[in-house]
Amino acid sequence: MAGELLTVDDALRLIEQHAAPLSPARAPLDQSLGLRLAADAVSDVDSPPHDKAMMDGYAVVADEPQRELRVIDEVLAGGVPTNTVSLGEATRIMTGAPVPVGAAAVVPVELTELINESTVRLTRPAPPAGKHVMRRGEVFARGESILPAGALITAAQLAVLAEIGVATPSVTPAPTVAVLATGDELVEAHEVPAAGQIRNSNGPMLHALVTQAAARLVPLGVARDNADSLTERITAGGAADVLVLSGGVSAGKRDLAPGVLAGLGVEQVFHKVAVKPGKPLWFGVWRRPSGRQTLVFGLPGNPVSGFVCFQLFVRPLLSRLAGGPFGGLPCVDAELAEQVTVKGDRRTFLPAQAAYENGRWAARPVAWRGSADLKGLAAANALLDLPAQEPAYAAGQRVGALLLEPVVGR
Ligand code: AMP
Ligand code: MG
């Protein structure tokens, strides 16, 4: 009965209590995508590093009164001007190059005519100081903190880290996640199941979910439903930060995982949550004398249950271990396109199609035959969050819709 089961929120609180960011490490930029900074990133340069030409053209003094100017020098990007610009003079300059001493503005080449190699004519009155020049340090200064600890490193952050000379930022490493499917009935996708067998669909699904969560996958294959096989594979999983088991945690005769975990010294934090699908979820902590710890999830074997439990419970933990918030999928307020009835008294997460149309989110459940229906799940791009208290939802009613992410990988 739901009344005796842990609520989703209570389960999340218990998981969060065990979720501290991993110890920082240095990583080269080309291995930092998707990680988070563990310390502020401070610039060792002014940006721009010099007064910089913003156009190809001629550097001149402010409000140059003359139209015909003597070209005294040329400075390209990467070059350094050597001659001071005085009244009646101009230095040919390219975008990005340092503006010479004496010059205060750049006249774009489009507003000039070259009379000969050493004389240029301005076709309009000369601009005031600052025109087409970016001052040294205008964007940021040396010593300034440019990105805060915790910032997620994507393309723009990588670019600014390169600009400020942080070539090996201090980052929170991606957690390692070992994935172990369990079951005597499982064969692999390329095999033809014999009588009583099914293909291992949770393996590929959980591998993908780990990768999409920007964690590092340690695939452990399949353990059979006996203590020896489980003990051997679970022991291998102890090297990871997180171990995700699929199957073997419900009440069946062959659901041996909780017992084997207990035998290995993994401390149970909770077993069973008032959530549908996903009730048999198991969570525990494996503390070793060395100080190492592995957080262990036993996900229900039914594929949609495992999927929902991963999204709801594993994902926030992985985000926190990686130095981010203890946060799950983005949630939008969506209008139901049709009436929905929920059976039972557990908080329900229903596979749905959500779309942003005419300025608001609308959602409708996909045709779905329960926790083994992967065809239904594959047609969904959202999970409707339906609280336990309300059995019926009218069309037009607003509910939370968790948006399943587009494909991203590391
Ligand atoms: P269990 O939690 O081990 O009792 O499994 C519950 C249901 O999920 C059973 O019908 C299993 O056959 C199925 N199942 C378990 N593991 C997998 C898997 N890796 N891939 C697909 N289905 C599975
Ligand atoms: Mg099983």
C-alpha cells in the first residue's frame, strides 16, 4: 500500500544526502566538454589585450582635420605597430591588430581612396576618438574571474577558457557508472531468443542514459540469477562511483540482488518507492574501509520502470556528483489534450507526447500497455507527472511534463 511506501520526494531526499561532488581534477580543454568547473576560472590577460581595430582600414588621430593623409606604416593581425601616428598621418591596419600610439580611431577602408602607395584620401570627415576601436580590457581585465565554479563547460565556455589561458581547468570529473543487467532469461540483441528467453533491452537503454547524463559508462554485461554470478559482477562494479543494477530487486524467487548486496556489505538506504512504474526501486551505499564508496541502485527489470527510475532518481545524483545541481529533467506546465485516468494510489509518470504550440505546452499520453511496453515509451518525448491523490484528469487540465532530452553524448 502506498501509505507505507516511501514517497518520491522522500526517496530523493535520501539519495541527495549521499550525493557530494567528486574530488576536483585537472583536465585538458579537449576533455572538458560537458564537465563542470570546480574552481573559478581567472584570466591572465586583458580582453582585448590591446586597443584593437574593429575594421580593416586606417588608424588616424581623433577628429583628423585633413582629408589627404600620408600612410606611414602598416600593421596586420599579430603585428605590432612601431610608428606613432600624428596629425596628417595614417597607419594601414587590419581587424584585430593593435592601434598604434597617437591614433584614436579607425576609418574603414570603404570610406577611403588610395591615391598612391603612400597617400590615402578620406571620403568623409574623420571620426571622433574611439570609433571602430575597442579599448584594451573593455570586455574583461587580467585577474578577473570569468567563469564561476560550477559552470557547465560547453562550446562557449571552452572558447573563453582558451582565451584566458586556462588550458587545464580544475573540473569535477564525470562520475563512473557501472551498469549490470541481471536475469537468466536474457540474450543479446543479435541473438534469437529461445523459448522463455527475451532480449536484453535494459542494457543498451541504461548505457545510453548514462552517456546522455554525461557520466562515464562501465558496462558489466549480464549477471545470471545466482549468487556467484551476481557477486562476481557486483564486485567488479564496486570500482565505479555508481553501480546500476537492472532486475532482481522485486519479490520474485529469483530476485536475489538485495540479498547479495547485503552479503557484500552494501547498506540498504531504501527499498520500494510509491511510484508507478518503478515501485521495486532499491538504493544503498557501499562503503569500503579504504574510504571509497559506491552508490548502488537496483532498478526494476521492467524496461519502462527502469527508464523512469533512472530519469527520476539516478539522473539527479549523477548531476550532483559531477558538481551540478541535484536536478532532474526539465519540467514544463502542459495542458492535457485528452482526459487521463490513473489507476492505483502511486504517483504516476506516464509516457506522453508534448509539443509547444501557439505559445503553450500541450501533452497527450501515448498508447501504452504498461511497464514492459517499450514501443509506447519509444513514441514518447515526455513523462507526465500525475500526483497520487487525483485519479482523473480532465482534458485542458494542467499537469507537469518532464521533457526527455534530445540526443547528446560524450
Ligand atoms: P525482474 O525485476 O528481474 O523480476 O524483472 C522484471 C521483468 O523485467 C521481467 O519480465 C524480466 O524478464 C524483465 N527484464 C529484466 N531484465 C531485463 C532486461 N535487461 N531487458 C529486458 N527486460 C528485462
Ligand atoms: Mg530478473
